[in-house]
Amino acid sequence: MRQIVLDTETTGLDPAQGHRIIEIGCVEMINRRVTDNRYHQYLQPDREIDEGALEVHGITPEFLADKPRFGDVVEDFLGYVKGAELIIHNAPFDVGFINHELSLVGKDKGKIEDYCPVIDTLKMARGLHPSQNNSLDGLCRRYEIDNSQRTLHGALLDAEILSDVFLALTGGQTTLPLDGVESAISGRAPASTIRRLDAAQSPARVIHANAEELAAHATWLDQLDQAEAGCLWRKLDDH
């Protein structure tokens, strides 16, 4: 399964007002593993950048002056994403801009949905965490994902962060601290820490518990048994 985590930066908020994409960042995942196959492109928008947008991403017209236009890279971009599942936070925003850019290149290009299905992680997060902060930063705090490098928005950096958020939202690779007995007994689930797996890694080696570790696990189950609901594993073993 090939998935592409995508983010864009733009000159403003509304393509209907002539705003354009100035940066595209994509991260590839195959079978839920992040690969080194990325797509990153700055673009010349042929228009000014709104002051509010500039404060968000810090990309200046001077920096973009020698960059290609969307029409110059459209075939490379579509070739990269075609057939994959696009994962975007607040997908209507980015999809609207991408489709606007495609329409400027030519009607024969169609829409991005003609090339790949789209998953909106903001919609997904709102379903899982209604009435809570489901911004990318908010989800990073909830799932304890390090976004300390995100002083300004950047399409590639945000796509990399979103890949971790998506894995967390969909129950992806996480570490589970087994020393959180107090949290388990009180009913408060310990926070998960996202562990990214590279596609080049070999399958994980199975390491069986030794006698000391089995004894420690039994002690942990004894402590869980003291909780009001008891230890679920031992109840299952009784049947």
C-alpha cells in the first residue's frame, strides 16, 4: 500500500482570489513505513504574497524569484503521486489549491482526485476527538510527537510531522511503556510515543522474555488484579 503525506504553502487563503501554491512537500509511506522517497518543490507564483501568509511560512518573493512555475513541474508531481493514497490535514484547502493550479495548466489535467484518493486527517481527528484542538500542533501535543523544529510552517516539515500524526491516529507503530502500572490501574492510559520505521529496515527480530522478565510481568498482573475491574488477561485465561 503506497500513501503520500502532502502539504502545501501558499500566497494566501483563497485560490478563487488568485492565490497560488509556492511550496509542495510530500513524504512517501509504503505499508505504513516512511521511505526516503520524498517530493519537495518551491514554486514561483507570479504574484505577491499576503503579509499574513508570509508571517506563517516566511517564504519571500525574492527567494522564489528563480524557482520554476507549477506548469514546469506538473508532470513530475503527478507522476510522483499517481495511484497513491493522499493524506492531507484539512484536505479541502490543499486540494482546492492543487486543482486550481491544474486548471491553470489546462483542462485536460483534470483534478487531483482523478489521480489518487484523498484522506483528510483533520476530519479523521475530529471524529476521534470531537470539540478538541485538532490542529497539527494540537495533535502533536496529544500524541507526544516532537514538532520542536516547527517555528515556521514548511510544506516538507509539516508533511513529515503529519506522517507521524497519521500513524498515531490510525493506531500505527507505537511504543507501550509497561512500567505504567499506576496509570493502568487508575484507568488513565499512558501516552504513546511514535516510533517511525524505515522501509529499508529488516523485519523485527522476536526476543522472548526470560524468567526474570516473566516474573516481573506476573507481578505487574498481580497489581492490575487489585484494581476494581480486575485483570482482564487472567479472566480470559479462566475461560
